[in-house]
Amino acid sequence: MLKLYFLTAFRSLLRNKSYSLLNIAGLALGITCSILLFLVIKYELSYDAFHSKADRIYRVNTEQVYADGLVQHTGARFPVPELLRSNGKLGMENLTQIYSEEGAQINIVSDNGAAPKRFLEEGAIGFVEPAFFEMFDFDTGPAAPAPAMAEPNNVILTQATADKYFPGGKAVGKVIKFNNSLTLKVTSVIPDFPSNTDFPFVMLISYPSFKSYSSLPLDGYDVLSSNQQLYVLLPEGADPEAKAAEITAFVERHKPEDRKGEESSSLQPLSDIHFNPDYGNYSQRTIPREIIWSMALIGVFLVLVACINFVNLATAQAVKRAKEVGVRKVMGSSKRQLVMQFIGETLLITLLATFVSVMLVELALPYLNSLLELQMSFILLQDPVLLLFLVAEVLLVTLFAGLYPALILSNFQPITALKSRISTQQVAGLPIRQGLVVLQFTICQVLIICTILVNEQMDFFRTKSLGFDKEAVVTVQLPNQAGKKIMPLREELLNSPAIRKVSLAAAPPSANMTWGSGFAYNNSSEPANFQANMKFADEHYLDLYDIELVAGRPYSDGDSTAALINETMRRKLGIASAEAAVGKTIQLGRDYKVTIIGVVGDFHQNPLQQPIDPSILMTSPGNYHFLSAKIDLSKKQEALQHLEKVWNMVYPDDVFSYEFLDETIANFYQDEARQNKLFKIFSFIAIFIGCLGLYGLVAFMAAQRTKEVGIRKVLGASILNITYLFSKEFIKLVLIAFVISVPIAYYLITLWLQDFTYRINLGYGPFLMAGVATLVIALLTMGTQAVKAAMANPVVSLKSE
């Protein structure tokens, strides 16, 4: 019986080729998108889930409470790990500290005395302890790398890194130099870390090496760095909140008196690190769970739109199959058998669409990986979760898309059907058909409106004034503690007419790095109730970046006790005017006092998701890590060549590398840019699938009103009159869908925009643009079928049954 169902279904599909192709195309597109989105969601949710103890691993974060809000840090103070170990790990099963650096200069020391090979490593480097391998389940191959991490000057390379540094050779036992500072021996080579981890290290250096490498004070509580992180393994059933309170209390007891009460510890689950943008991680990439569920919802919507198409097209064909149903019923077919027959046809179409989808996914996945910078794979038969998803999707689509048309067709009365008296109103009731069209175009218009508004927000990012000039600025990161070395060579840099201005600073005005500091204002005995962002820069900084000086004067190179503050800092201190701030003092640390000599206009130090920080600008040559050069873009190559020449003269052992500041700032919004591209792609697909449905519905109407069209033509109706006749109902439905979609889209985009401190205003323009665009697309789709019906021979139309 099952074989007969599928044989009959196959013959039916062959008889109605255009109907079959439209259904297969619509379902294939919807299923393809759902598979691709499922792969993305599955990949994102897999981050660090492969560790066997993942549910008990927590990161110890540091939280500081100020009057204007909570400041959250991913770092732990340097003395805390050893302090906890001294107390038997405070009842925790294990703990490990990690210090990470992004990028490094690597020199390969030759055995035969030849000049070293130099590499600029862009990947993340981790300083780790032996406990790192006890807590995390990274594949180490046959090697036992943990013991080497207990001794200084040892390094472990991943396989790809070893192949890069020692192509075709043996890496173990070789010597490398790290940032021209540490001489390290390669003790082992391990497999590359998986791509779905927030510990994307390309090499691991023993943590004892960090103690001799770092210039930071590691034995005190003065420095809190987000690069220095502490991870703990809790016992089964332990309460994270209680343990965090215990850690806070224990650390407080051992702090110096002047450091007590400043902060507390919190425990963040490993499973939350990839999804919480409030903290961040070593991969510098987070994706909020809201975005993941939004992708899941878009996948459901696209499949739903495709299923609605199927229902519309199936009901459009129902009149043609009325006699078939009548004959089957006369020959003894029961309603159940007819339902099974039509469900079988739907299953066959769904299977064919799924087969096409699998091929489309294979073709599209490399482009999606490139767009999202992921490393997803599609191996259907080796992935039981994906296989289960696909089977479930086939069954649900078959049931949702096929059940209603099957029930409609199986309810035909045999005598009425054989006499061709089946009304199209019997085939699909008007309210149901209209409801399906409204639902379909509501989904489409929500996606289009959101796409337009996301695109506007991205344009806002690109065009908003940041309070400084970012154009034609080249930034070069200096080697550690190298700022003083290049300062005397500033005139040499300016010898080229292609280089207009040069400045040295801890960082450009807007950078993914901040140095927060507490302070006391104007001889107060109490610290201020907020932190300030320290911006260390030379006297040329304001001029190069065209930062406005609102009051006072800029500092000179010798002004070691002078500082500038920004307008946000002035307002938060409660100073009435910029002029009134001049002459006030700021106490930094225990014994370092500076005088405010001027106030600068606000400029954005962070991505636009975040507010402008209160800032203090002052000189500090020992903290200059970046060189900025304003160049003549018409002489770009000349400028870069001159920069490299001076660089090689000052730092002969270091590789020259540069970035344009506007490109660096654009990278702040990579995640939003990717979301924007995805919205555009899926909106286009949703509209395309919706157009297929409209095509089917107009075909439905044409079949319903064949004689009416013939009579109207005989009576003199023009093609335009008949086209309007077919279109007016759908214009009304598209407009109803627009009215419903506007508040839904407004709510969704408001939720998305609330994460941005600086954002667009939601005017009515984008909503009207989306409605007009949808209406035009719908009219073009309907027009092709309506014109075809209007141009039909009226004689043939009047003979139609």
C-alpha cells in the first residue's frame, strides 16, 4: 500500500510539473536556510561545551561598585591565585591562572648562528600553569605537556604554529625568542585548539616565565588586568554565589587596609562566557543568547513562509483534482486512504526539497563560514544531532504543509466532484486563505523593516562624529617599553613630506583597551565615586587627532604633573564650567598629584555601544605603546616606506606592522556588520518565497474566475482592468500585513538597539520604505500571472468548466 501511495504521488507530481517545481523550490529554500541557521546555532552553543567538567568550571571576575553603577572586570588581582592556594584552594577542587597576550614578535634562533627568522604572530598566546591541562580537556596528543609548564622558559606550540615556524623540521628542542625578551625552549607540539573555544591559543608559555617577563607589579593589589584571569573548579553541588562570597571575604582579610572594601568577586560559569558581552573573553568575540534565539526564530519563520506557500499552491490545484478524488471515492477509497495519499505526496515533495537543500547547504556553507568567520562543517551521516533535526523537520513540514490540503481534498463529495461542481470556496475558505497571505507577508515585512533599520544603524556607526579625526591616520604598535626610544626620532619621521604629524600614546583615542583608575579630586580625603579612563599621550596628541581644547592650555612634554580632563569628567565632578576646572587637582594613587590645566571636548574612546568615559589625559613616556602618524593619502606608499625605514633603524629585531585607524574602528562593529548581511540575505529569501506563494494564489484566483475573465473581455474589459481585478484583494492583504508588522518590527528593533548607547532615532521613513518595497514586489509578482490570465483567449475561457 505504501509503495502504491508513493507511485501515485510521483505520477501526480510529473503531471503537474510547474506546481511541483514551485513547491520544491519554496520548501528547498526554507529548509536550506533552516539547516544553515541550525548549524550556526549548534556551533555557537558548542563553545567550550566539550570539557568534561564544563558545568563546574567558573571564572573569578572582579566587580567594583561606584555611585554611578557597577564596573565589571574579567581579571583577578595577581596575588589572589597564590593566596587561595595557601588556604588549600578554599574548598575548591582546582584552580588555575592564565595571562593572555594578543600577538607577539617571534624570532627563531638558528642552531648554526645564522640570522634569526622573524615572525609577527597575530594569534593569542597564553601563559598557563600545569593545572590548565587538569581543568580543561584540550587534546594534547601523546605528549604530556603539563610538567613543562611548572618550569620557566618553556613553551608549547600548536601543530599549525610549529609548522609555520619550523616547516618540515622538528620543533621540539628548538629555541624561540618571545618579544625580544624571553628565550623559550619548545618542549612539545600539541594538536591545534578547536575553533569553538574561547581559549584560542596558538602557543602556551609556562606561567613562571611571565613573572620574569612582565613589568607589572605582581605582588600587590594595584593592577587589575582583564588579561589575567582566574578559573576555579567547584565540587559537585557547590553553590557558586556562596563560594564567591567566601572568596571575597577571604581575600578582603588579606588585603592591605587601604585596599579593603573596594571590590568583590563573582563567579561566572564557563557556559556563560561566550554569550555574555558584559564581560568578554580571550577570543574577543561574544554572541548574546538573544541573537541565537533570533536566528532560530528567523529559521522557523522561513520554513513557515515556505509551508504557507505549499498550502496555497496545493489548494490552487485542488479544483483540478476534484474528478480524481471523485473517481477514487467511487472506486472505494476511504477518507483515511485519501488523506494518506495526499500526505504521501507532501512527504515526497518535502523529501525532494530536502535533498535539494542538502546540496545547497554544501554549496553555501563555505560562503557562510567566510562571512561569519566560523569553521562549521556539514557531515550529515556523522552528526546524529543534525540528522535528528533534519528528520524532525521533514516530518513537521510534511504534517504542517500537507495535512490541511489533504483534509480539504478528501472531503469532496464524489457526485459533486464528478460533475465538476466543486467551488473554490469549498477548496480553501476565504478567511483561511487571506490569513495565510497576511501571516506570510507580515513575516516578510518584519524582516525587511529590521534589515533596513540595522543597515541604518551600521551607517550611523560609519558616519557619526567620534570627536576626533580618524582619517589618514596610521597606527603602529611599539615593542614593550619602546616609547622612550623612538621619541628622539620624531624629527626623522617628519622628514618625509608624506608624513604630516606624529604622536606617541598608550593607545589611539578609540581603542579596545582602557586603563581605569580611581582618584581623589581637589585634595579630598575620599576617593571619587567613579573611575577615570587614563589616556597617556604626548603633547602632539590633540593636534594630530584634532581634539578640541575647550578651556585652558595643552600640556607640554615636560608637564609631568599636568593633566587635561574631558567634558564628561568635568560634568561628573560637578564642576560648573570648563574654565572653573582649571587649577583643580587630582590625586592618583598614594603620592601622585596632578593639576588640571585644561578641558578637552568629549571623544569616543570605546565602540558606540558604550558611553563616553570620564577621561584624564597626561604624559607618561614609559606607557607609550603606539605611534600614530597623520599621512598624505596621495603619497601613501611613500609614507609607509619611510615609516618602515625609521622603524628598522630603531627596532632592527622587530617586524614592522601597521593599521589604518579608520579600519581598526570599523572592526569594532564586525559582529553587527555580519548580522546586517545575514538579515539582508534572509529578507531577500523570505520575499522570494513569498512571491512564489503570491504566484500560486493568483493562479488560484485565475482558476476560480476563468469564465468571469472571459465574459469581462467579451464585454470590453482591458488587460489593465483585469489585472486590477486580480490585484486589489492582495493589495489590501499586503497593507493589513504592513499594519501588523510595524509594531512587531518596532518592538524587535528596539530590543536590539537598547544595547547601544548611541543609536538611530526610529522615524516612520524605514517602515514606509519597507511597506512600499513589499507592495511593489508583490504587484510585480501578481502582475505577471494576472496579465497572463487577462491575455487568455476568451473563447477558450468561456468553454472552461
